[in-house]
Amino acid sequence: MVYRSPRFSAKELTVAPGERAVITDADAHGLICTQGTGIINGSELASPSMIRYGALTHDEYFVSHDAATSGIEYVNMSSSEPLVVLRHFGPGNAQLAQDRPADQ
């Protein structure tokens, strides 16, 4: 976990150059690509170096509950740069409750 709180939490995912990963989560979430270029379930995923006014970017997505529990495939298309994604969850994240130590 990058940050844990009862109100929200986030997890960072890093996919090595040329690699792929299938990640499952218990809840719907948003995500933002903070570094690199790749593909998320067949759609373009990229961290822009410069954004012009009105330009479309491919750095933010929403993952539904069904998609999250089925698994999301991340593919790093770069041969040299990691693909870094921050997934952020709202209140009541089921996995957060499972990961919390018993004394909290």
C-alpha cells in the first residue's frame, strides 16, 4: 500500500520494460499512469510529458468492479522505461480491510 486510511487508499504498480502483468483487485478504482507507455486491457496507456490545452491524454482510467475482480492486463511497451501506475480506491476498500493488522 502506498497510503492507507479508512477514507481512501492507493497502490503503486511498476511493470518492468517489455513485461506484462495481470492484476486483480477486490473493488472498483481509478488509476493514473505516472511514468512510461503501455497498454491496459487493449487500450493505450501513457504518461504525457506535455499536455496542450484541449488535448486528449491516455493517462487516467476507471476500472469497474467486474473488470477489477476479473483482472486487468498491463503491458509495458518500452524496452527501457518502467511503466508506473497509481491505483486509487475509495472508502470501504475490501482489500484494505483484509490487509489491516488485527490491532487497528
